[in-house]
Amino acid sequence: MKAKRILRYVDEFFRRKDKEYEIASTTRVRTISNGTIHISASFHTIETEDAAASDDLDTINGGEPGDTLILRAENGDRTAILKNATGNLHLAGNFYLDNTRDTIQLVYDGAYWLELSRSNNGA
């Protein structure tokens, strides 16, 4: 029961963020291109390049120092792999967004996106 409550909270959080930034669900999706995405808000879902089964994400463009960012998988049938210490990502190891309930939260220090937390909610 507690897990369902947490999932409801996460879903509500994302709905509030969409309203806050007035982002339609189709525009919050970011597709990896040559290992890179460009962000425009504090929440995005990630899609692999050309709908590949998996794709590496090593660079996130955009953001100001102190910005936080939450990323979630767009499609559970594909895996976006956030690569640690590659490009401008500094994580507690690689992270696999392979379920639409997986999330990772990052903060930007002006040079790097640093991991704050991750949640592997996949089955």
C-alpha cells in the first residue's frame, strides 16, 4: 500500500511540474541525439535516438547553476543509460532508465549535472 501511495505522489508531482512550466506532454520529451539532450524545464522524459533498444546519455545541455532536473523514461521498452563521468554527468554509477517509473534527480553546478537521488521503480 505504501508503494502505491508513493507512486501516486510521484505522478502528482509530475502533473504539478507540467502545469508550473506550462509544458504539454509532447514537448517535455527529450530524444537523445549523439549522446546529448537539451533541457528547457525541470522535468523531462527521455527517449532513445531513433527508438533504439538502448542509448547512452552523457551530456545534458541547458540549465543554470542551482537548477534541479528530474528525468524519467519515456518508454519502458527502451533503455536510456545515463553514463557516469562521461560528458557533463557525475553520478553514483551509470543509471538505466528502463521503466517509465524510474527517476533520477540532478542538480547543475554550472559545469556538471550532479546526482541528488535515483529511484529504480521497475519490475
